Amino acid sequence: MTNSTTATVLGWPRQGPKRVLKRAIEAYWAGRSSADQLHEVAAGLRADAWKQLSDNGIREVPTGDFSYYDHVLDTAIMVGAVPQRYRDAATGELDIYFAMARGNDQVAPLEMTKWFDTNYHYLVPELSPTTTFTADASRQIEHFNEATAAGHTARPVLVGPLTFLLLAKPAADAPADFDRLSLLEPLLEVYVEILAQLREAGAEWVQLDEPALVLDQPAAVLDAARAALQRLGSATDRPKLLIASYFAALQDAFEVLADAPVDGVAIDCTVADNVTAILEHGLAGKRLVAGVIDGRNVWAADLDERLATLRRLAARVDDLVVGSSCSLLHVPLDASKETAVDDEVRSWLAFAREKVLELHTLATALDDEAAATPALERARDAIASRRNSARTHDAAVRAGMAGVTEADAHRAAAFEQRRPQQHEALGLPVLPTTTIGSFPQTDAVRKARAALRKGEIDRAAYESAMQGEIAAVIELQEELGLDVLVHGEPERNDMVQYFAEQLDGYLATSHGWVQSYGTRCVRPPIIFGDVSRPEPMTVRWWQYAQSLTQRPVKGMLTGPVTMLAWSFVRDDQPLGDTAQQVALALRDEVSDLEAAGCRVIQVDEPALRETLPLRSADRPAYLDWATESFRLATSSVADTTQVHTHMCYADFGDIFAAIDDLDADVISLEATRSGMSLADDLQQSGYAKGVGPGVYDIHSPRVPSSDEIRALLEKAVHALDIRQVWVNPDCGLKTRNTDEVRSALTNLVAAATAVRASS
Ligand code: GLN
Ligand code: ZN
């Protein structure tokens, strides 16, 4: 039998080992190195990555997926969609590029937002009717040439034209009725030109990523997609086209791809629906890059099961390549580097490097199973060990889950009955003032944390430093006259990691960096087993803070949905089950806080909106377990105990019903940037519980005047019942400095006082 099946990845992590790229870019920004030095580091990283891929059996390596900041920004540059203000504010290609990415002293950066439902953020291109596109394939060609010069077969990867347009936003000066798709035709001509240039450079295949096809799209968009693929497919002098789409079910878009006059499609075959569609409709002779290895999780795959899927696909399509479901950008580089993780658990992990080995094994096994036997057996052992481990199946946690009743996820009394009881218990004024939780993370806090990590100070010294911070924050809030205080969260490095470190079933990595945006990388914790709480996590800090004041201090926790959203999650049980385990652990914490005397407990869910499934058909089931897990975490408390929640970074319009379903007594929401239009939306949705629409934009160093805050507050009071309204900033104050916070909160309290007096 010939070994003819090949494997490929749709893209690769960019930062290199130990975040080399991040350091090189930041050195350039700081003026410590030149553009040439930066280019050299980057070229070295690319060369190493391609070599590693090809040494491990990937015969066609992706190029052009590398980026100094973001691939959508790179695409904007490639098609010449550079707003004039950036050309005016910087000179030289690289500095214009970085001005768009992060702004400079003359110009603000492009807006940034999440790449589909991942934790990667892209820069939002701006378009208007006057946008003219021009082809600049230089970077693509340069990277392609580097790879071929090193002896690799390379496949340039480009964001596709449709996805580029759909991810862009109208520029500030675009007319209200501007339709981005009106630019499709001229944009396609530029793509045709770029494709011809890549062909001329020697590219046999080019990959165009069109993940926008997995969103619910109106018929007009699908028509546009059809026309676009027609146009690209009919171009002369073009390379073979591989259209890639991933992250969810293609549904109606499947036939658009299957019928298009292109040469190949890369389809996310971790989605069962997509596999069914391929088996039913076939691909009319096209190459299929079958994305059977999940590019978004960190788990070793069940290779027998993937192999079975591949065999069924191989029987249906003519030309099969084994692939990752999406770019491996979203996973860390190398699980073998995690030496602090014990051998058993480490054998369950597959980061980018291990996923390549899996792909190679699958491709080998398709042609000749015997040749892949040792690797398949190792995979079987890992799967069996994970499946049977007491760490993934903790009997006590399972018993707790089995014991959950319907009543556990509901407060004893309805909100209307709770409200007067809380009013009496807390004795707060109308328009109570509060903050979201964190106060500025001072240098002293950061230094103490670093010193603890390096062993320069002991735990006791660290804790007393944190207590000093808490005392200062309590004193400041009393001086400002806030009504419900917070302890300021100095002891938390990060709102998810802090809890993950204290919960069983969670794992921290040492090198598991993934790019969040630009040079910002995060190390998400990994939920590997049943989650439980060995001991109270926040109670002592709260007690200390409360001991310093007569005013109520909020207990402060991160909710189950957010604990999942900013972690790598298990793939061996439904997400809802994992959420329930986290909820039960938090429920114990909530009960302990209450038993310690805490009367106001906030459980943050900033990620509730962002993990909403891409396809609307999948949303009700998600919102069901998401809201239920929040209620399970918070419903053990007495009617007199007030439950708060907080959300930010989102457009809440499509989840008001779910927000109501959380049954929190008070929710604080980001609202300043929208000019308080949120209050009208809340009113129209019939939201009747307590709500603090933010009146201070904490993303900006600007201190709002008390008149500005008052105007926002008056809007809120006008739209809503004054008895509902709370007064608070948009989000935590962690990123601001103490002077800004002091001034802004002084104005916030003054505005609340003024509105109270006048209503
Ligand atoms: N309590 C957190 C804080 O104030 C909430 C942060 C968030 O919403 N992202 O920092
Ligand atoms: Zn927030």
C-alpha cells in the first residue's frame, strides 16, 4: 500500500517557545531594537515552526498565518484598507501597522473584538463607500518564499474576502445605509490579483479562511458567498483554492462550499453535523481537508474514533487530507514542557505539537494501520487512563450532582418578596452607590506577589501586605461615602486563575500561553477532572475587610460560566455538567460567606454573553445550563441576603431574558459608552430587579465630571423605577490608578447625592 494520505494544520501559534515574539515586538516598541532585528527574530520563528511541522510529517506547511499582531489587520494591509488617519500619524509600513494595532500619541487604535467564540481578539477593519482596495501581497509572498527556500511545500493562508468584509465595520463617516457587501466586487478583483501573484511565486494551493460561513447568515450573504467563490474559481492564472471554514456547523453554507468551483474545502469535522453533510452530499471531486483534530481544546484525541470517521469520509470523497479543525493558534505550543504536571495527567494533554503527532498518526493509519500501531496504542492508553481515573470521576462530586434538586436552583422567595426584606436588612438609601470589586492593583501589590512567587517573602508577609491594601481601600471608600463597599481584590492575580488555583479538578500550566491579542498572552487554567472546593477561598479576606467597617462589604466571586469560558474545558462530559460542578463548589463558598455574616454577595459573569453559541439554534440549551448553574451557585442564601452579578464587554440585547433568569437581586452592567441607551432597553425588556448601569467608563483614564455622571444617572432614573437603580462604574477599577479612581468616585457619589435630592 502506498503512503499517500497527508496531514496538515490550518495555522500555527505565532509566539514561539517562551513567547519570544512578544518580547521581540515589545523591545521594538520600546526602541530597544530595530525593525530589522524584529524581522530577523520573526523569520527565525517561522523557520523553526515549519521545520518542526515538516519533521513531524506535515508535508504542506501553512505560510502567511504568522502575524506581528493580528491576521485580520494583516488582511486589511494586504488589500489596502488603511484609514488615512493612520498614514498621517506614522511613517513606514511597520509603524503604520502598529499605529492601527495599538494607536500612538496622535491616533487611537482600531477597535478590537473577539474572533468568533474564541478568546482571541482581532482588530476591526473600517470600511466606507470611498474605500478603495489595492493589492499588496508582499508579506504573503515573502513568507511563502522563505518556506520554499527552506525546502518546504507551502500553502499560503489568507482571510477570505467574505469573512473580511463581514468582520469589518462601517467607518465613522460612512452613511447609515452603507452595506459592506457593496464592496465585495472590487475586493474580489484585488483577491484575484493576489492569487495570481501567489501562483506566479509558485504556490500550488492557497487557503482562504471563511469562518463567517458558520454564523447564521441571511440568504443575501450566502448568495454573495456563492458569487464570490464563482468569481475566484473562474479566475485564470490562479492556484488551487482551499476554502476553510470552522468553529460550528455549516448548515446552509455547506452546499455553497460543496458546489463551488474551487479545488478543496477544509471542514471542521469535530462537528458531527458537518461530517453528516459531507457523507450525504459528497464534495463533487474536491479535496477534503478533514478537520478531525480539535484545534481549540488541549486534549489528546480518541484516535480510534477519529480514524473511524476518517474512513467513512475516505470512502465518500476522492482526495482526503487529515487536518486540524482550525488554526492551532488557540492552543499552547507543547504539552511535553509541562513537567510540573504529573505524568498521568500530562499523558491526557495534546497542545499544538502533540496535535501534529496525532495528525501524522491518523494519516499513516489510514494507509497502513500496522505502521501506526505503537502510536495508536499509546493514544488508547491515555484515553483509558483518563476515562478510568478517580481524578476525572470524584465520587463525592458525583454524589453531590446526583443530589441536586430543582429547588436548589431557586431562591426560597420570589424577588418581589425578597426586595422589602433586603431593604430592611441593609437599610440602604435610594440610588445606592457601589463599585464592581477590584481597586487599582498598585505597584506594592504586584511587587508583593512577585516576591512571594520568588520565595523572597513568606505567605504571612504576603498576606499582611494584602491586608494593608484592603485597609487602605476600605478607608478610601468610607471617606468617599460609598454605600456598599468592596475589599478591592488585591490578592487576585486574575478573576478566574485565582479560583482555579484553589479548586480541585483544575490545573495550571507553566508554559501554556495562548495569544489573546497582539503581544498579550494568557495562560488559561485547564479543567481536567471533577471540580470541588477543598476549603473556603475568600471568606478570610472578606472577614478582614468587614471587620474594618460598619458598612456592608460585598463578597466577591467569579461565576461558573466565566470560570469555564476563560479556561480550557473538559471534552469528556457536557459543558453543563462541568458548570454544575463549579456551581456546587461556589455554592459552598456562598454559604460560608453568608454564615460568616456577609449580606451582599456578588457573583461575576462577564463571560455569559461571549460564550453564546455561534448558531442561534444552539443558544437556548446553552442559556439553560448557564443560568441554571448561576442560580445553583447563588440560591442557598436567605431572602435577606442580596445576590449581585456583573457583566461587561457586550451587547446585552439578545440575552435580557437570560439575565432575568439569573434571578440576581442586582446586576451591574457596562453602559457608559452606549450613552445609557441600555436603560431604555432594560425598561423595554421589562427588567424589574435591581440594576446598576455603569456611569463611569473605566477603560479610559479620563475622569468624568459629576455633571456628566448626573446626566447619565438621570437618564437611567427616567427610564427605570428609581428604586431599581444602583450607581456604579462600568467594571472593576483594577487597571486605573488611585488618583483617577478617587476623583471619579468623588464625582460619582456627588452625582448620586444630587439626583437623590432632586427626585
Ligand atoms: N469583580 C471583578 C473586578 O472588579 C469583575 C471584573 C470583570 O468584570 N471583568 O475586577
Ligand atoms: Zn466587568
